[in-house]
Amino acid sequence: MIKTIFCLLALFGSVLLAGEISREHAQAVLDEIYGEIGKRHFDVDFAEKYRKHYLKHQPAILNAPNDGELATALNRMLEDFGDSHLMVQPPLSAAAQEATRQLEVKDGSSAIRPNPPLTGSGIDVLETGEGILIWRVEADSAAAKAGLKSGMAIQHILGYEITPTEGTEWFPIVRQLADMTAPDGLVYMNVSDGAEVTPVQFEAGPVKKQMVHFPGGPSLRGGYYSELRDDGIGYICFDWFTQEMIQLVRRDIRGKLKDAEGLIIDLRGNGGGLFHSIDWLASWTVPQKVTFGSLKITQIPLKLSSTPQPRGFKKKLAVIIDKNTFSSAEIFAAGIQDAGAGKIYGTTSGGQCLPSIFLTLPSGFRLQTIMGEETRSSGERIEKNGVTPDVKIEATAAGLAVGIDGPVEKAAADLLAAAEK
């Protein structure tokens, strides 16, 4: 049984498995899943408060024809729990392995397929009130050569029309599709520059993004970007809280960003990650000690605090968040805000912030389950509330099209003004 603590919003794909199952098997898995969640849930009255959801969904769960549908029925029950970071995946059987292989076939028999490591479209996306926008385009990437530019809105990708349907989280879907191709090896998109819609197709090419591996958890594409801006402000942006990402931060703080007049950490679209990466990041980017509230595991409160490093960054910090900032990224932003260690910019974060672990259960089912509750230093919960920025500001398509990212420019201007005092 694998146990690793995460504050990560994991995005799992579902695999439908063949083979009929019995009601007895479904009941055993239901009790296994429900029991494992109950062991670790932060609510001491879990059994009393959540039993109604168990009973409501039990008939559908017992009628599941196979393990894939059983996982789907179990996830519907978990959705009713109302807590983030709860997810069930079916066992990895021979059928699942075959389904995974089908995603990688090159003979045209699969609808979409993932790109090999270090290849892809070369774009990062950002969600605003105007839709899913192209945020950055890697220089010399396939997307850049195809004419894709910052600020363009993605309206169609690989056969999927991107619409603001209520309840559909298009951001993580588009981010995954941007690293996949059609069977012919091409990426197909329709993009809009505000005036007209243009169809674009191109081959995937070399990119800088690599696979990020979480011990006992998923493997996800993750990017890291940093620069010393022309105005002297340092800028760092990354997708996941991992040891590798923090090592890159440390490298840059001790290297090309060591003389920066201020530092921006951009956590828009950051899905969280390893819990202890939070204090590591603060230790290298904030000169004062920061306490990140209280993490309660099985009713035992744990305090997470940074240890300022002698060669860490010593000047002012700004953090940018948005609705797709989750988990560890939210805890970091909240800790910085509560400690007065930096100003927060952007839009309110996602409010999905419960520490979780990944378990492979005796039945073979895989479970991500919460194992605690995070309370920020102010006494408030991040879960379901999010982190409210000090300065509310959002990027626009028109701004990105001419190289202006509103939250970044506002944060940079405030950091420069502070440096001059």
C-alpha cells in the first residue's frame, strides 16, 4: 500500500474495463472505499454525516456491470460528499494496459494519442472570462511556426468544441489535449484573435515541458519558466509543486535572479503537489519565517513553517493566482498573505485544498482520499473558499496579444515602486 501526502488536484483519466462483476464484489469494493475514506477523514462525525450518500448510491453501485462502471458509480457517490481530492480508479488489469497501449498506436486506429516525452504543441494555456487563451508560446516550437500567438482563444481542438458549458472544466481538458495529436500525428485547432476564427494544423515538435512524477501518484506534464525581466523584476512560473520544481527555483534564486529588484511567483493554473514543497519554496523566496497555518491529520495538528535560507531571495515578493490555482499552491499563497510576506494578485483561487494520499487497495482499486484539513493562519479554511487576492486583476486576450499580461505588469510595477522607497 503506497502512502504519500499530497495537496494536489489530480486529473485522472477513466478506463472502462470489460468483464462482468458480481453484486458481492461491488459491495466489497464499496465498503473498502468507504472505510478507507472514513479512517482518514477530518470530520469525526463522518460515519453519521456521510452515510446518507452511501445509502443513496448503493443501488447503482451494486448494479455496476464491470469495474470501470463501478469506479464511475463510486465517483458519483464521492461527488456528493462535497469534498475535493476524492477519486477512485479501477484496477490496472490486462484490459487497462491494452487501453493504454491503444493511446500510443501510430497506425490510425486511435482517435487521439499522447506525444512522446519532450514533444508537443509548445503552448501554455490560461483561463479568463474570455475563455481558454493561449498564454505563452515556446520560441521555435511547432505552435510558433504555425502562427499561434499569445492572446488567441482556443475554440476547437482535436475534434472538441470548447464552449463555456456550465459544470464543464475545460481548462484541464484543453491543457491535456494540447499535448496530444490526431492519428495522423497532427494537432488540429481553431483559434480566434477576436476578429476571425482561423483553423490551424501542425505536427507536434520538441518542447521543454517534461513529465513530472509524484511518488505513489500520477505522472503529469509539467512546465517551468523563469526570466529576469528588462525592468529588473524576477519572474517564475511552474505547474506543479514538486521537489524538481523547487530545485529549479533554488538554482535561479542563486543564479540569474539573485540581483532582481523583486520577485513574481506565478501560480495561475498550478494544480498543487507535494505538501513539503510549500515550505521549501518559501524558504528560498521569502527572507522571513512563514507559517502555513495548521494541517490536521487524524485530529493531530501539524505546523508547516519555512526556514529562510542565507542565500535565499531578500527583496519583495508578489504571487499571482487564479481559479485554476489549487491545493499546495493555495496554501502557499494563503501563507504569504497571512504573514504579510508578499502581495497576492489575480482572481480568487479554486478552493480545493485538502491534503490527500494515493492508495492501492487490496481489491486493486486505486483511491485518492483526503487525510486531513488545512486551516490557514488567519483561522479560515481554504477549502470551498479559496484565497482572495489583495489586488483583483485578470489577463485579457487583447493584452496578451501585444505582450501585456495584466497581473504580471501590475505586480512588477508595484514591486519596482516598493524597491524605490
